[in-house]
Amino acid sequence: MKVIKEKHPLIMRWTHWVNFPVLTIMIWSGMLIYWANDEYSVTLFGHTFFRFFPDWYYNLLNIPHRLSEGMAFHFLFMWFFTLNGFFYIIYSIISGEWHYLLPNKHSFKEAWLVVLHDLHIRKTAPPQGKYNAAQRIAYTSIVIMGLGSVITGLAVYKPVQFYYLTWLCGGYHFARILHFALTIGYVFFFLVHIFQVIMAGWNNFRAVITGFEVENEQPKPAIETNNDNE
């Protein structure tokens, strides 16, 4: 028998879907800014093995000479990104949703089993509640990454006014490296997240939109009564 059960509250879904386009715009506008000083590469003994990013990449996406546009979009949508994340954290604490999201002492071991199951190497998935162990780690990590992006972003944006944040990040240059590394982390998270959504199937994706999930529930066996007279 199929039953409809509530899975994701409205506010959780709202902050999830708002964050996706906002973070996309932040990454895009960040690329417009990074073009002006694209100094990061993988260099060893004077030889550059990999560079972020080649000229053909910039030209393909029409990135060059749009620094001021990138800064305008980046600093505007920074507030939407920060407020949306702040609202999400406050609601998670007040509603108690954080109990389902924070990893526990078994999460890292079980997350490996989830990965093996998703890759069809392991037949059975470990037991889970509202979120599996891999999701708990991923969703908690993305919150920490968001906080890190705000701190490092402010340290780079206003290194004099927010000198204490710049000092906390190890200086301006290291804060910029951390900010860049976090952006790469978001892209990696997007790819893994989309892969897991596909693996989870339509029912799970529908729950993130509507808030409800359709589950198969076995009917309870009827209790037999003995009405025979002795």
C-alpha cells in the first residue's frame, strides 16, 4: 500500500532552491573577478602542470573585461547568499532539524558504505533515517563551507575594515586562496549532489519540490479473535 509522508518542510525547501541560483550567480560573477588576476596554477620546479583557467575558457564564456560587472553582481548577491544561509541555520536550530543533519560517530564509516552502494559495489545500503550518512556529512560540510566563504570573502573585500578576519584567515593572499578553494569545492559538491539525486530517483527529487514522499507500506496483519463459546 502506498502512503504519502511529509519529508521536507517548506522553509528547508525554500532555502535549498533559493541557494542554487544565488550560488550559481556568485560563482559566475567570481569568475569575472578572478580573470583580472588569475594567478593560481599547479607549478612544480618551475614547470606549470595546470593553470586555472586557460584563455580559451575565458573567451568561450565571454569573461574578459567584465571585472566591474562581476564585482557588482558578486557583492550584491553576497547578501542574498549570507541571509539565506543564516535563515537556514536559525530555522534548523529552532525546529530541531539539525538533529537529522549533523553527522554522528558512525557517519563516516556508514558514508563509505553508502558510496559503495551507489556505485553498485555493495548490494545493501546501511540503515538510515531522514538522511543517510553521506548526506549528513555533505550537508553539514556545505554549511561550514558557506560560513567560510562569507568570512574569507569579507577578508578579501575589505581587508582594512575587517582586518581581524583577514588576520584570522592568515592574511589577504591566503584568504583569497581559501576563497578560491571553497569555490572549487562548491563545483565538486554540485557534481556529486546531482549524481546522488539521479541515483536516488524521482521520488526523492519530488520530495524536495513538494515536501512529500510516496512510500510503500506493508499493511498490518489483522488480529484474529476467538469468538468460540467454551
